Amino acid sequence: MNNKGYRSGFISIIGRPNVGKSTFLNRVIGQKIAIMSDKPQTTRNKVQGVLTLSDAQMIFIDTPGIHVPKHKLGDFMMKVATNALREVDLVLFMVNVQEGFGKGEQLILEKLKGLKTPVFLIVNKIDQVHPDELLAYIESYQKRFNFAEIIPISALEGNNVEKLLDVIKERLPEGPQYYPADQVTDHPERFIISELIREKALHLTREEIPHSLAVAIDKISREDSEKDIIHVMATIVVERDSQKGIIIGKRGSMLKEIGKRARVDIENLLGTQVFLELWVKVQKDWRNKAFHLKDFGFRDDEY
């Protein structure tokens, strides 16, 4: 498809951890393709969401939050985030209006300097502050960078999101429809299923778990064609025996609850009944071992 007047392009979403990038992406796409958590650095890989309209197609790239890496996984996440600034048509720099300007924001602005690509400042969580505070916040950023647009939104409530989409569409060049109209992400189902399981584990476990946890999908099969049941086998990987005990819980109660919650989202994703089996395995220091990172889908050669 390449109708005259049809607009399309790639939009990178960048920002510090936990500013609402994944919430925004899920809001725009209309379904969950990026996992959400109040724990920083939840997004580890780039997640591409596709929004197709009658006159435009927007491909959003959600990236890991910018931070100072402490291990090989962190290095990978920063490479993903910074590479997502290249060869896109727009960059959305998202900030949380409840947080002041700090070293993290300064680091991002340094990375944005020299870009020829238009940069929008997206001020998120405006439902949490008084309008006077919002104006002062925006002025502080206007002094630091020449943004193409500054648009305040609430990704959670949906405030101003439609306006943002209209402005993005106006900025996109004429181009083809890159993906079929009914496709909402370029990631395979296997990746999204593993992320949905990881999200539930993040929500339910203690602070010491999040960054030490990965999920590997061992098998997806259709066990009963008559009943249309899909069998998913997955392994939750942690770095220490104590973390394994937390994930499993007393008499398996935590693992059972993770599976119960994840199954609901997976069934919504696949549109059919799911039988989910979960195991837990200890893989010491996996975040610093390149071969383990590749096993869990973190591949440098893709970026």
C-alpha cells in the first residue's frame, strides 16, 4: 500500500526508567504488548508497537529506561535504547512531571544533542499535579533543549494522547504501510508470553528479585485440537537459591499465583484456552554471561 497522502514512520520512545513508556505504548496500541511494573528497568528489550489508521501507520519503539549499566544485561539495555534513536522519524522523550530534572535526564539530553530527527518532549502523569506546577516544569525543559513539540499527557488516564497522535501524524513523511492493518507488534507470541509471565513475577515478589529474573519459553504446542487448548511450558530463571524459594513460595503458592495471573493475559493474547506449566531454575550470575543473555533473547547482533 502506498496511497498518495498516506503517512507512515518510526517513532522512538525514550526516557528514564519508570516514566510510563510502556503504559503509553499499551494505551496507543489498545492492548498489552509491553509489560508494566512500578519497578525500574522493567523493559529490557525494544518492543515495537504498530498503530494503523485509515491515513497513517505509526510504528512505536518502546526502549529500556536510560540508566548507568551495572552488568552485561545493563550494557545491552543501553545499546538497545541508544540505537533506537537512529533511523527513526521522530523521538519522544518522555518525562515524569512528578520527578525533578536530574543526572538521568541530563544523560538523555546529551544523547539527543546533534540529532537531526525532531524531538518531542512528552510530559507524562499530568493528572498528578496542579496546572501551575506543570507550566513551571515545562519552562525548565524549554531552557535546556530546542524541542520540536512539548505535549503534556497522562498515559494512564488517556489525557491528551489523541492530540499527541494527531501531532505525530502531521510530522510523519508520506510512505508505505509497513505492516498489515491487524498486526500490533513485530514480536513473536513467544516473546510476549515470556514477558507477561515476567510481569506477574515482578508484581508479586520482593524488591530483591526483579533484575535477577528472566523467563525462557521451553515449548508452545496445541495439545488438544478438538478443545483448542494451547500448552505453554516456561522456566523462570533466577540467580540465587534464596530467590528460587521466593518465586516458588510456601508449598508452591507464589508460583501458582504467578501462573494463574499470567494465564489470564496469555489467553487474552492468544484468544484461546491455555494450560500453563512453570518451573524455576537457578542460573548464577546470568546477567553477566553473554551466552545466557543470548539464550534469553538479548542479542547484540539484532541492533
